[in-house]
Amino acid sequence: MRLLLLGYVCILALEYVRFVVPMGARIAMLLSLTLTVVALVRFGIGELARYPQVKALGIFLLLTALAMLHGLLRLNAYVELQAHVGYALLMLIGYYAMRDQVSINRFAAFFVLMHAGLGFINLPHYWEAERVSGYLGSYFTGDGNDFGWAMVIAAPLGLYLSMRSHSMTKRMFWLGCFLMIAIGAVGTQSRGASLALAAALFYFWIAVSKRKTLGFVALGILALGVIAYAPAAYVERMQTITQYEQDSSAMGRIAAWKNAVEMAVDHPLLGVGAGSFNSAYGRYYRDPDEPQRWISAHSIYFKTLGEYGFPGLFLLLYILYRTWRRNRELRRELVARPGEREMPDYLPEVVNSCLIGYAVGGAFLTGINYPHLYVLLALCLSVDRLAREQAAAVAETQTEPGLPERSPVFSGAWQAQRLR
């Protein structure tokens, strides 16, 4: 299991930091296929396939494949399918790699360190008058908006690791990583990333923080720090949120969203085909007076609506809602039976904070074929499985005769032995 986790984080590193290894994409693909075979031989597919989100995701992949038959640009559908299948395999590996609380914490530490490192090496790009697109990372972090979105998704895990640390030194270290990630999110001057970060942290404060007053003060200090040190260009961009009629970028997004609705109305069941939004806009939906011939959907929801039709949008919303709701239910179960499981009762809501950041940021960005959703699903489903296994272990010790009495809080080694 440790080797599987090591392989999983290596694939993520190759995906997120492609500029370091020139052949990183091919190496990641070969490693992913190898680890997928190992995971399936060791664990099978049934455990993962029973989740409703995975079933919905399977239907979504089927719709992507069908676009190779009916889509406007069938080659684009093939490219989209390649990306989704590759990240689905990554989700499978991650799910089976995070088998206990230790492995989940190790993944969180790696994920936070990787994003904090990316935030640090991209410091020269922040706060520039003209927003650049040359961010170091991968194809899904090269643009300032996409880079900020990735930072937002990782930010709550930095706070989680700080809360889990027992020494003040470790707490301050993980808090520093969180601050570097937060600077990366707002330093790009991305309005979508700023809104997503605010939503994720607000949800974290409401659902996770046990010291509400202290958390409120911390959020206030963070907001004041942004206001005090952010350049005028950032403040001006944030003001356009309420004055969107005067901003060409915002109006372009609204136009794209309207076109996505028109595409769905014209093709309600299957859409125009995965990867065909830009071409469909330029050929059939563009206003003749519009100077731009091609335009991006600027939203995972409207992109899905236009390219997959109403069933595709329903599947995406169902996956997000079902995952969020299950984490809420799991939090209530953990709080109701304290001390019986190693898992901290607030971990499901930490994951929900990451999910909120993804969902809000995705409202303004197009990357439905980025790895973010698949990485979050692997983490969410791993947390759910571990909680179920620990609950089953508790119930077994209470019902099986002849077992010695044990502490309700099990050691990781004893749990692993019981679950084999």
C-alpha cells in the first residue's frame, strides 16, 4: 500500500509539475497503467464501483465516448475522452492508495507542499499590471485563472494539517504553506479564484472551525492583509465584479453562457459533443458583429451543458452534490460517536471545503477535463470508505464473543490486521 501511495503522488507530481521532467506525461501514463493493474489485481473494482458518484462518472465518460460518433469535432471528443479516462485511472489509484488515516494525511501533506512550492516559484508573476499566462506548472495551471483555481482547491488541506499538528513548529509550518497557497490564489488577480478562496474559507470557518471567534479574526486579518498589500490593479479587478456591465471579459463570459444554453436547447440530449463548444460557437452561434470568432465557455457548468446537453450537466451536479451531502452525513456520524474512530470528526468537512473551492471556481473556468475533480473524488471516497471500515471494526468488537476488550480508539497497525 505504501508503494501504491508513493506511485500515486509521483504521478500527481509529474502531472502538476510537467516543466521539471520533459517526458513527464509519458512517464505518468506508463506508471498510471502499471499501478492500475496492481490496484485491480490487489483490490478489484467492485469496492469503488459501488459508489453512486463513480457510476455517474461512468455514464459521463460514456457520453464523452458517444461524442466521437455525433460530435461536431469528433477528434476533439477523442482527446477529451483520453484525458477523462486517464484521470479516472488516477482516481482509482488514489482511492486504493489511501487505505488508512496515515496515508490520507501523507497525501494531504504532499498535495499542500506541492502547491506551496508552485506558489513560491511563481512569485515573480503575481500582481503584475498585465496578467501573464506563463505560470510554471502544467497545462492546467499555465494560465493565471487556472493557476489560482488549483491553489484554492489545496488551501483547506493546509489548514487541516495545521490543526492536526501537535507541535507549534509544525503548526506554523503548515500555516505558512497555507498562506503561500492563498497568496498564489489572489496574486494571480483572478476574480474567480478570489471568490472561490473566499467561499472555501468561509465554509471552513462555518463547518470546521471549533473556535469561531478566533477563526473570524483570522479571516479578517487575512482580508485586511490582502486589502493593505494588494496593488491597485487587483482592487480595480475585484471592483468589476459588481460593475460587470463595464468589463469586456465579464460580458464575454455572459455571452458564452447564453450560447451554451442555446446549444443545449438545440441539442438537449447529447449536446454539440465533448470538446466542440468553441467550434460550435464560431460556426453557428456567434453574433455576426462579434469580433471574436472562437470563445471558451468560461465555466465547467456551461461547457458541460453545451457539449453534453442537460443529462451531462445533471451528472456533473449530481456528483458534486452527492459527494458534499455524504461528507455532511459522515461528519454527523463521527460527531455522534466520538472516540470510536481514528479519523478526526472534521475531516469530511475539510474535504467539503476543497469541494466548495472547486465548485465556485469552476463556475468561471472551463477545466472540466482537469484532474481536480478526480483527485478530490479519490480523497472523498477514501475518507468515506475508511470511516465505514472503522465503524465496522467497532461493531465487530462489540458483537464477536471471545475477543479481548480493546480501547475504542484503534491503532493503525491493529486496524490493518483486522481488515485483511
